[in-house]
Amino acid sequence: MLEMIKILTQTFGPSGSEKKVAGVIQKMLEGKVDEMRTDTMGNLICVKKGSGKKIMLAAHMDEIGVIISYIDEKGFLRFGNIGGLPPMIILGQRVMFENGIVGVVWYEESIDNMKNAKHDTMYIDIGAGSREEAEKLVKVGDMAVFVGDTIEQHGKVISKGLDDRVGCAILVQVALSQPKTDNEIYYVFTTQEEVGLRGAKTAAFGIVPDMALAIDVCDTGDTPKCKHMSVKLGKGPTIKIKDRSVIAHPEVKDRLVKAAEQNKIPYQLEVMMDGGTDAGSIHITAGGIPSGGVSIPTRFIHDTAEMVDLNDVENAVSLISAFIK
Ligand code: CO
Ligand code: ZN
């Protein structure tokens, strides 16, 4: 799994430019599902046929990043955010464009307090000497993602882009293990989650499943002086009760709890006050779709070094496999 997570997290794919990620997943699932298609939004939909209920499992392929809005005469790039991007976190980080060009994020040093920094008072330096030179390397509208390698240490994975490539890796792993079920399983790798749960909306409308799960990351409440939350790293995948975008359907939540308990899979209940997931779009699609979520406890979400526990990842695979049966 670690190898798969490494490949997926290091593949370029900010919101709206998920093609490379979709290509990688397509290769991984070649011949392992009955059908593979992409829709207009770029969602990759992989179907394992069955005569029972239609179950949709969604994980988003897109990652956060920056988009170039302006290049000044000295060759410095101004940018906007793709997804949630706190200025304090991105300061001093490297970003990489699709063509491999790397830039450093810095700020106008007349600001005396970083808390006052906004994206508009920050810039990216790609080492160009002028606008003309810069424009040979990047253009307005180009997107870049953060640089942050993927390492494993004491059973933890530290990487950029774990949100939500770890979810993609879990879905791929479930599909590869081909759990025995009569149900029709839709492994859906969605687009544009970070900019408003957009891909999941059209994917769910195209499928109209009987039940759906979003597989994503969730915050933890186990770091120094963080906000109160009962989720801890390494104590099992979470079963979603609520995030800012959805209140999980009680039947979905109960089925997940039952699947975990019957199979002795550790789990935690998740109440996340900030942040949404694809379930937020799916549950209000068509006439309403019973939806819930399984999340991976993750520290430092949207930082260039997010952290998950591999045990939680493995247990999420087991939990989802048990659920779809
Ligand atoms: Co996110
Ligand atoms: Zn996410």
C-alpha cells in the first residue's frame, strides 16, 4: 500500500487538472473491474457489476494548490488559492508546476505580522529576471502544487497530498482485493472536491446509487493545544457522523458500526466541525442518497506534510470491504 500511496501522492493533480491521477489509477485497476469510464467533469468511474444494490464509493483525486493570476515586470508571480490554503502554512514552501518548474512562496516583508498576510500580499519566485523570462516558463492560469516527498517512519506516512490520495489508494486496494458481494460497486475517483465538492455531484447524479460513502481525511484532536475532537491518529479509521457538509444517514452509519464490530475492526466516531467531503454533494443529489463516510485520521491537513498512520489505512480497507458485502 505504501508504494501505491507514494505514487499517488506524487502525481500532479490540482483541482480541474486531475487527468494524470486518473491515468495512474486506470492503470492500477486495468482488468480488475468490469467497466471504466470518465464523465464530462473528469470523474473516473470504475464499476464492478452485480445484481444487488448500487453502492458508490467516492475518493477525490484533486489536491490543493495555487493558480497564477498575474506576473509582474520583475518576474514575480502573484497567485490565488485552489482549495483551502492558510498563508501561514504556505510561507517558504516550494510549489511545482506541471512542467516541473519550481517556485518559492514568500511574502511582502513590509507586513509586520504574518497573521495579516493574505494571498494577495504574497508571491512566488521562480528565479526569473523579468516578466518576459517568467512567461517563457509559466503563464497566467497555470496551477502548481506543493512539493513534499512521501516517507514512512514508525508506521506513519508523511507526505503532501494525502488529502485525498490516501483515499484513492484505499479504494484501489478495495477494488483489487475484489470482495465477494452481489452488490454493484461504483469506485468513483472524483474531481474538484477542494473547490466545492463539484465532481461528486455529477458522478452521483449519473449513477443514482442506493447508498454512498465518501472516503477522505479528517482532523485529529491529539496534537498540542488543538481544538477538542475525539479522533486520534492510529486508533482506527473513523465512521462519519457529521462534518460541515453532511450529517451521515443513520442507516449508513449504523451499518458501518455493525461491519466494524462484527469483524473486530477498530474504529472511531467522527464529528468534524470544519471541512466537508464528497458526501456533502452526494447526499443531496437526485431524490436524496443515503450517504456517510469513512475517514483517515490525518494531522496537519492541507499542509505540505500531512501525516497518517498505516494501520488506519489498512483498517479502512477492511472496514469498507466488510461494508459493501
Ligand atoms: Co482537502
Ligand atoms: Zn479531502
